[in-house]
Amino acid sequence: MIPRIITSQITSDLNKGKAIIILGPRRVGKTTLIKSIESHSGTPSLFLNCDEPDIRPLLENVTSSQLKFLIGNNKLVLIDEAQRIKNIGITLKLLVDNFKDIQVIASGSSALELANEINEPLTGRKKEYHLFPISTGEMVKNSSVLEEKRMLEQRLIYGFYPDIINNPDDATESLLELSSNYLYKDILSLESIRKPALLEKLLIALALQIGNEVSYNELGQLLNSDPKTVENYINLLEKCFVIFQLSSFSRNLRNEIKKGKKIYFYDNGIRNAIIKNFNPIQLRQDIGALWENFLMAERIKSDYYKKRLVNRYFWRTRLQHEIDLVEETGGKLLAWEFKWSEKSKSKVSPSFLLTYPEASGHIINKENYLNFLT
């Protein structure tokens, strides 16, 4: 098992009178994580896998008396795949309110289903964590800086899902299975998704536009759909931890683009599986996009695990001056430009630094990227 950064954070929050909720996409290691916490807890525990059909009735529409009988003498209750339980938020509320000496940990593969059901019932009663595919920081701690640098091209092509890291020889097959059988599962279970073919075409279109601004209107025309449906599907994909969006940075200057959006994938391997391209770096035309997506996703993981509060944007003017990533944090502006080649002579846009003299500018390349991500 590759140790996950949030394990110690979760452990420090145990036995404080709140349910621990762990959200994230399928197959990122949530079950492994909570079983690890269970094995190191040193207390009697009850593990409930809600994929099991005989487990679900034990947690649906139950009373506190029924829960007391189910829990017995256990002090730690772990509910895996909790989104499978109808009205799971009510059940978790009963557990937190009626059993003060018991710690509840629930994991869910879909922020969409689980978060919608837990937010209101568990107001003030939960501590929520997100688990992403394994991060660069976690891999460096598991191996070394040198080893992770050696693996960089592998990461750009195949990403960071645990199955991919643990079984690199089966990476292509595993990613194709993951992207076809698991990626859409939570989304397609929703009644509002009536066009699965559109969802698949949308993902391909987004995967081919990494690093470029996207327009809901243009995507709608490309996919023969209306812009509102496209926007709704993109929002669902974001809530299910498949993609994330960056808005444009603007202080209302006339020549700045104010309404643009860029969309990235949380994992390079998933992105490459969607377009079915696992060619090595030297044979690719999209290395710039792969590098940008990789750095964006890994930076988000790093900031989250470090509990850094950051607003993220891209910046572009109508004269095509641009910055890949603008971070606003602690009253400071940081401008980051991503260059695959360490020999690149590029500089952070002088136009941006002139417009925002309080900002600091930095170039990230293959030589210094680990400082940016760890």
C-alpha cells in the first residue's frame, strides 16, 4: 500500500464527535484507506460494504434501536460505498447523535449522490475529505525524488490510479476498463442523464481541448446539443471528480478575457484512455497539453493535502498574452508558466507583470517541477 497523505489528517480527527466522510472517484483507494485506518485503530470495529445486497437493508430506514443492535460492542463503524444506501444522511445522523462513543467513517465513490444526501442531515456533524488518484507528493515519499523523476513520462501517459502504479504492465488495459466501466457509472445512474452517447462524445471533445478555452455554445454546436445540456453534463463530471474547471482572471481591464473557461482532467491516464492514445512522449503532438494537465491536477492535489486556500485562474488578453495558472492566496498573486523543455527561453508574460506589479512570476519545467508539486 502506498501511504496516503490524508491518513494522518483523518486519524487526528477521530473521536471528536463527528462522522468522517471520504469522497472521491471510483478506484482511487478509498476502501484500502479505511481498512488501513481500521487495522491501526486498536478498537473493536464493524466494516460494512454496501455493495453487498444483504448489508444495504441493515442501514436503510432504520431506527436507533436497530442500529444499536447492529453495532453491538464495536467502537468504530466503517461504511464503504455509502452512496448505495438510500437516505444515508439520515442513518449517519442517527449514528452521530445517538452513539457518542462510536466513530463513524463513511466512504462514497460519488460526491454527487453522497454529498447531496449528507449535507443537510449532517450539518455540523461531519468532517469531509476528498481522496484523489495518488499524488506526486505521495509517490516521492513512497520512493524518492530521483525515482519519480525517472517515472515522469510514465505518469504523463498513464497517470496515478493505484491499479496503474501497482500493475504497470497492465496499464493500458486497466485504464480502458476504468474509463469505460467505472468513469460514467455514477453519472449514468442519474435519471437526468438521458443521453449517454452525448456524455461520451463530450468527454472526447474536452480531452482534445486541454489547455484551450472552451465554449458551451461551440461544444453544443459540435455535439449537436444545446449549450445548457453541455453545461449541466460538465458540472456533473466535475462533481464526480473526472474534470475540473479554471475561470479567467480579470480585474475588469478592457483587454482581458473575462468569461473564458478551461477544463482539465484529474488524471492524465483517464484523459488518454478517453481518446485511446497511449503513444510514448516522443511520438505525440500533445505533449504541451499533457504537461499542462499534469501540473494543474498535481498542484490541486498538493494544495488540498496541504490545506492551502487558493483561488485558481488562467489569464489571457485579446492580444493573446497569457498565463497558464494564476493563483490568488493570502493576498498574493502568483503567476505560473508551464514549459515542457527546460531549455525554453520563455518568460512569464511581461504584460501580466506590468498590469499586476504586485505579482511574482515563475516558469515550471522538468527540472524544477517537483518543487512546485511537493
